[in-house]
Amino acid sequence: MSMKPFSARIPSWLPTTLGAVASTALAAYLYAMTDLAAGIATLAGLIGITVALQLELLLRSKRAEFAEIRRNRIIAAIEQTPWLPGTLDGMLRHLRHVATAYDDTAAVGLARKAFDDCGHVLADLQRGIYVPRDGESSNELVNNLTGAARRSLRATTSDSELGFWTSDAGRRYLRLHRRDGSSLDKQRIFIYHEWTPLHETVAAEQLELGIKVYTIPLRRLPAAQAIGIIIWDDTAALDLTFNAAGKDIFARFTFARQDVDRLATLYSAILEEAQPWIPGSISLGGDTSVAGGPAKADPPATE
């Protein structure tokens, strides 16, 4: 936080009060303790008060100058972002209406909280992090990033997400993978506890969409690797944390280079242990059962 100038921190009444007290004391001293005439003592007191008033005017001028500089700086910062002036104007209009129509109610505090929450989100984004407030906003961003991907789309999926693939939201997400004639490298690793007919169906559908499907049993992964990952073009990533039951409990998007690189390295480590999936290659309710042993996974795509 920037420190206010000294002139802005001094109360406006202080110079005049101190000047008046000092001048009165000086006048009384000169009148009582010296041989000077009463007029000279009074003059000395008036001079002191005049100096105090000049100091007060100077401080007020500096304070007004500081306020003007601050206003100009805020206005310049707002106008640097083309869409911000109109958006902020509308938000302030809503805020004034809340303060007027619902004064002395909880609505005023909620309006303040809305601005505070916005500040917290922007502080996270400053670090390249976005934590969605709910599943709907998370799915919306996933779809937007998937539709915008041009080079690579790499992801893991777990047992807890099987229901998602058969839902309307999952179907919409998968349709974004259909890129006729596109060079988009699409990969998905199924991390499973027990392979089921639903796994087989979902994996087959994704294979038909041109997604390279890999599989790995959960028991073969260290706990640090048993997470959900989506990486778009090596510029954005989603980090899903699961509980002991395999349910995702926390989602975090990251656009920070170091975080994306970390998740890409983690994904590559999982891929190295996984194997390409062939329909019917995993016995239902069990592990891989490909004749001749498991196939070697393709090396991770490089930019």
C-alpha cells in the first residue's frame, strides 16, 4: 500500500490551532515579561496567527493536489482497458441504487462483498490462477478453452467422471473434439480402479472422435499423480484434486507458465506408464489382458 504524503496525513485544523496557541502564548509572554509595548506584543501574536493560516492554506493546497493526482491516475488506469469504463459505470450505478433503495439493510453489505469478491478473483488472476465458483462456470471455461485449442489437447479422466461423459454437458464437451481435417493432437488417459462396460463404451466413443485413448490402473500411480489434468496448447491447464473416494473436490485453472509446465511434466509421467487402448484389450472387472503383454505408450507430443 502506498504511503500518503506527509501533508495529506496532517489534520487541517492542526496548524491553525497550534499557531493560535503559540501566538497567544508569545503575545502574553512579550506583554508580561518584557518592556515592549502592548501593541508590539499583539502584533507578534497576529504575525504568528498569520503564519499558521498560511501553513493551513499550503497544506490544503497540497492535499487537493494529491487528490487530483490520485483521481487522474485512477481515470487513466480505467481508460487503458477499453471495455472497463462502460462496465464500471454500470456497476457503480447498481451500487448507488442499492445504497439508496436498500439503505440500512444487509443488501448494502452484500454489495460491498460483491466488489471484494471481484478483487479476490483479480488477485488470483494476477498470479495466473482462476478458481471457478461452481461447476457451471468451470464447464463453461473448459468448453471455451477446448473450442479455442489449435495444437494439442491432453487430459486424464477418472472413474468419478464416467457419469459426466454420458451427460448433456459431457456430450457438448465431446462435440468440441470433432475437428475434421484438424491437426489438433488429442489425448486422454483413463485412470481406472476397475474396468467396466461403461468404460469400454466411453473409451470407444472417444476413439471414434480421433482421440488417442490410453489406460492405466489407479493402483499403478503414486498418490501425487492420481489427479485430473487437462492441458490446452501448453498455455492453459486445469488441475483437479480428488478425495480418497476418487471424487473431484477442487478445480483450479492456471495460465502461469511454471504451473502449466509442472502439470505437463506430470501428465508425461502418467503417459509413460499408461498404454494405448484397444477395444476389448482390458477384461471387464480387471486389468489389461492383451496377448503378448501391454503395448508401449506413444511418447508425449512435443511442440
